[in-house]
Amino acid sequence: MNIKEYKDLYVFIEYQDDRLKDASLELLGEAKRLKEDRPCLGYCVIAVILGAPSNEMLNELGYRGADKIINLHHESLKTYSTEIYTTLLNELIHQDKPDIFLFPATVLGRDLAPRLAARCDTGLTADATKLEFDPENQLSSLLYVTRPAFGGNLFGTIINETKRPQMTTIRPGVMDKLPLDETNKFVIEKREVHPENIMDFVKILKVLPKDHMAVDIAKAEIIISGGRGVGNRFDVLQECADMIGAEVGGSRAAVDEGRIDKEYQVGQTGKTVKPKVYIACGISGAVQHLAGMEKSDYIIAINKDPDAPIFGAANIGLVGDALEILPLLTQEIRSYRERS
Ligand SMILES: Cc1cc2nc3c(=O)[nH]c(=O)nc-3n(C[C@H](O)[C@H](O)[C@H](O)COP(=O)(O)OP(=O)(O)OC[C@H]3O[C@@H](n4cnc5c(N)ncnc54)[C@H](O)[C@@H]3O)c2cc1C
């Protein structure tokens, strides 16, 4: 393999029901940042999207940072198939020779990227939280990929010196997506593909949509999260949340105890959230929890234990019983609303 033949930053784009997933748009923003960080490489940001996306979606990819959008076009590719996607992307990699290929660490990305990496005989760094070009050599395109290890207690930086593409999956919610810029210039290339010629041993019988009522706490502006300390009294959190239009989240301990659904878990093995306000009630502040919420704009912690680590991350810390303090807050908001 002559790695000098490989170039550009490719980003895999995921979408559902005519909506581009934020996890992929965040990667476009990150790819653009990397490109601008090392202009001497002359790299382009290339978004790769499979299926038959609308023109609006293709344009949005350009407005969000892609220089070029490659659409592997076929109506049937709207539904994900591991084998078909792997085969088509492997062909694309052989033809285009991307130096870097980024995937979101979503359920789909975690299924696809490892299989594709194995198919094209390269390495994969999974679940990364930080990317940068070789800090020692300003001309190098070697990617330094950092990811948490050992339950978030250590961070490891991984490089792939000998194989291409340099592939990585990246945690949703960690990178920033760029605002829409309709003045961006980009090209769209549709490539007709023939998935019907690919042998697929899996047949999708039915796709069951997720409960539409389920909210994505990663997008919430205010989150009130409960930990083991609030026991089974999540109703107290919900009452306050309803009053201020917040969403309720939880620590892994709360999820493990069946107090709240896994969908709402915040932390390293849950969601990464960046709300304007995060209120942590009865949460100790383990590193794995902090990893998912410490970038919140403003953190309020309520905990009985004055030495709880959560106070180290909080802008305001209240030492006391969350089940006494939170109802007082709810009552205060209610009275304020009635007065004004
Ligand atoms: C690989 C790995 C991944 C993990 N991923 C995650 C993750 O994604 N998210 C996550 O949260 N954890 C995760 N964990 C678990 C994490 O290490 C902690 O065990 C967990 O966050 C603890 O949850 P907690 O703070 O609710 O419970 P505890 O640590 O038991 O803390 C309860 C807190 O409540 C306080 N308290 C008790 N009663 C009250 C009261 N009435 N009012 C106020 N305060 C009170 C106590 O002082 C205590 O600080 C992970 C662990 C590992 C090993």
C-alpha cells in the first residue's frame, strides 16, 4: 500500500426520515476544522451518503461544511444493510483512496465501521472523542485519535501509520456541527450503484420505527438528572421539569435500578449532553457520568455529601436532600409564575 496515494477527509452521513443525523453533521464540522488546521495537505471534505436523499438534504451537507457530496444512489439503500453498505463503501475506498474516513459512533456506525475496516484491511479507532493531526510534523496527515479507556479513567491516543484509510468512529455530541452557510460552494456527484448484484444473507422483513414520543435528551436545553440518591422519586424531578420545560435524565446507577430508561442515561455509556442548564440530583459525579455532561453551560448539583465529586464540576452546589430542595424550587417557580 502506497499511503501517499490516499487523500481527503471522508465523512459517512447517516439520516432517517429525510433528516440528516446530527452525529454526522458534527463530523462534517470536525472534518472542516481538521482541513483548515492543515491547509498544506490541500484536502477536501467529502460527505458520503447512500440511498436516495432529497436535494434539500444534499444541499444541507454542502451548507454544513462538505466540499463535495458523493451520493451512492439507489432507492433500496434507504434501508441499512450491513453487507450491502460494506461492499459499496469498500468499492468506494478502493476507487477514491480516502486518507481519513470518519463515522458517527451511532448504532449504525458501530455496526458498519468495524466490518468495513476489516474488509479493506485497515485499522479502526472506535468511540473517539478528540482528533488532531500529528502535532510533531506540520506536513503530516497522520491522525492522532484520542478515546477514553478503562471506564474513562485513562485516555489513549491511537495512530495508524501503515494502513489507509485512517478510520474512526466518533461519539455523538462531542464535536460541534457548523451553522448553515448557504454561501458555501460545493459539488454533488451522484453515482448509480447496483446493490441487487450483491449477495446479502440478511433479509429485512420489517422496520419498526422508534416510539415517536421518546425525546432525545442530547438536544434538551435544560436537563434535570437523577442518580441513586433520589431512589424511586423521579416523579419529583419530572414535576419540576414539566414546570420549566426541561427533560429528565439519569445516571447509570438510576438506569440499572430501573428508575429511568436507558435512553435517558447521561455519561460515557449513555448520551453526551451539552444543555444550557444541567441539574444533577443525588448523583455522586463519577468520571463516567462527568464525561457525558461536564460541557454543559451551567451545572447545578444537589447532593447530601459535601465531598461528592459532582461539586467539583458544578457552578452552584447545594448540600442537602434533593427530595426536599427540588420541591421547594418547583414551588418557588410556580409562585413566581402565578405572581407574574
Ligand atoms: C465502563 C463504565 C461505564 C460507565 N458509564 C456510565 C455512564 O454512562 N453514566 C453514569 O452515570 N455512570 C456510568 N458508570 C457508572 C459510574 O461509575 C457510577 O457508578 C455511577 O455514575 C453512579 O451513579 P450515581 O451517582 O447515581 O450513584 P452513587 O455513586 O451511588 O451516588 C449517589 C449519590 O447520591 C447522594 N445522595 C443520596 N441520597 C441523597 C439525597 N436524598 N439527596 C441528595 N443526594 C443524595 C449520595 O451522597 C451520593 O453522592 C460507568 C461505569 C463504568 C465502569
